[in-house]
Amino acid sequence: TPLYIAAQEGHHDCVRTLLLAGADVDHARPSEGATALYIAAQNGHSRCVEEMLAGQVLIDKPMHDGSTPLMIACYMSHVRVVELLLRAGASLHVLDHRNRSALDWAKRRGDALIIALVQEEIAARGAAALRGGGMLDWLGSGRGGNCLPGNCLPGQKGGQAKAAPLSAGKPAGGKPVGSRQG
């Protein structure tokens, strides 16, 4: 689709224009299941990711192999994209078809900063749950929808949470994560 191509090439102005014109941000390519958000995350196009997160996007929509935009951004060491996805509430506990989480994907690449970002966010969300946010805050961002497939409450879909607008601000821990540009 035009949106997929614009996201793949990093044309954030085109992404914005297409989204305003009603392009389906959650459309997945039939061959592998990649969405425009996934391909922008894979290629490190943070401004395209920002444009898509500003609207309603299925932030954890997996590819056919179960991998999510956060997982591929972790693996490709795109720090800014990882920060954006975490801030928008991407699930840290969705598993791909090989039972690997975003942290596992980060560890496969071995980028210490990405690993630290993900571990800090896991700890921050766990602390929020201990402060009274509950288990759903720990599983996701507390913004609804994040749960492990097969362990969801009525009305929830595992790995299908809509992203909270970036205006929601900081990650669950209340502080910006990381500092290196991606």
C-alpha cells in the first residue's frame, strides 16, 4: 500500500498525509503480516512511527511469526523507536511464535542500551502494579488491551492494544527512558 511504502522509505510527511486521508494504518501485507508501523520500526524511521502513534494504531499487531514492532525495533537497535513504542504502551509481555519477548529480541542483538531500556520499563511497570495499578498495568501499559493470548479478560485481545496518543507523555515509570538517538 502507499502507506507501507512511505513508512518503509521514511517519508513521514507522506505518512501523515495518507493517515489524514484515511489510510488503514493497521493493514498488514498478506505475505508476512507486516504493517506500516512494523516496517517503520524495523527501518528506524522514528518520525513515521510518531505519526502512526499519534492516531489509533494496533501497536502490538504481530507479523505471521508473532513478532511485534517493539520486538523488531529492539533487535535492530533503533533506540528512538523503542522509546516511542514503550512510551505509547507497547506490550513487553507479548510473545512471538518461538515464545520470545521484546527483551529476548533485544538480548539476541546484544545492544546494552536497548536491553537496559526494556529492563527499566519492565521494572517501572512492575512498580506501577505494586503501587496499585494491578496486574494489567504490569502486563501492558495499563491503557487497556494488553494481555497474553489465552489469558485475556473478556473484551481484550492479546497483542492487539491500541496505542495511546503520544500526548499521554511518559512511560509507566514516569520518567523518559534512554538518551541515545536512534
